[in-house]
Amino acid sequence: MVKKIINITKNIFLDKKMLLQTKEIEWAHVYNESIRGKYFLQNLPLNVGRWAGNYSFFYILNRILNDYEPSAILDLGLGESSKFISTFIENKLTNTRHVIIEQDQEWINSFKNKFTLSSNSEIKHCKLIEKNINGYNVFAYENFIDSIILDFDFFIVDGPFGSERYSRYDIVELVEKFDKSKEFIILVDDSERVGEIDTINTIINKLKDKEIIYHIGQYIGNKQNTIIASEKYKYSTTL
């Protein structure tokens, strides 16, 4: 009986994994169709998946940059998304500012040796520290708030390293500064994980406390991405 239960559980897990992989393949097609004619993206060497964003993530990124043309982008975590955004800025959004927060100076140096960012893209090094959030040890950026001087309208949450609970919580410090006039799109990668769910729920509660109207949407491939957006950008949750 125990073996039968174990086998059923394994089959359910495998079925779910296969379903998510099928969704990811579909997103790959959708993404590639969405960049048709954008030769600067078609020719961009991009590593999709694993530690980087998956195809649904890059589809969302492309649509938001193309459809909404954000004026200032905060990119938490240096990587493939940074290359994508910087290339988009260089070729289309020439007035958009792009600030990247990264924890690892060695990775910054390695990245710069392989890729040249737009002059509108700036990397800020914030060391990795641990904070206590609601009784849990959480990775965070050192002096994070002190590094933020622009008023951003697009926030990408893909760093620092994930934590088991209240993961990538730095974004909450910025949401606490929002008021009813604030227009925003927050894109959270890896939002199927418990730690990111904690942070998303905290953001939602902060917005409710401030009586800020928001919309939320999820995009599911082999990873999940969540968008939280203000009224102006509500359709970004249904791309």
C-alpha cells in the first residue's frame, strides 16, 4: 500500500513537471514570435532558463518595454535580463534610465568583460548581508535604499540570492514609499517559491494599507513570474 502511494505521488509529480515543461515550450514560441522584426533582440546572445529568467519572463519583459516604454527601470540582479533591457534601451528606449543592483563584484567584473551595457545602464554594487525579517534570516542588499535616488516605474525582482522565507524582500522597502499617485509595474521572478510568495503577499498588504489600487497576474512556465501593477499598467497582468 505504501509503495502504491509513493508511485502515485511520483506520477503526479512527473505529470506536473511535464505540464510545466509543455507550457515552457509554448512560451518559447510565443516569445520568439513577439521579438519578430526586432533584429537587435533576435541577434542578442541570450541564455534563457536555469538561474536566468525563463521564456515567459523574457516575453513579459519584451512586452512591457515595448508597450509601456518605462522611463526608469530598477533591475535587481545583474544577468541576462540586464543584457536584454540594456540592448532594448540602446536601440529603442534611448531616454530610459536603467539601474542594476548586484551583490557580487567579481560577477560585475566578469560581466563587463563580456558585454558592454548602454550608457543609460548603471551597475551599483551592494554587498550581500543578512537581515531578520519576521523571525527569519533573509539575504538582502547592503545600503540598498541609499543606492536608490531615481523614481522608478518598472521594478524587476530577480536578486539577491533567494531565501527560504521572505525572499528578495528589499523591494518591500520601496513599496513602503509608494502613495496613491504612484504608477508602477513590479515583476517578480521565481514566484512559485515560498520565500517569494511571502514577499508578494507583503507587497499586497502594504498596497492595501495605503489604499493603492493594484492588479496582479501570473505567468507560468517551468518557473512562475508574477506582475503587480498600478491601475495605469493593469493590462500588463494579462499580456
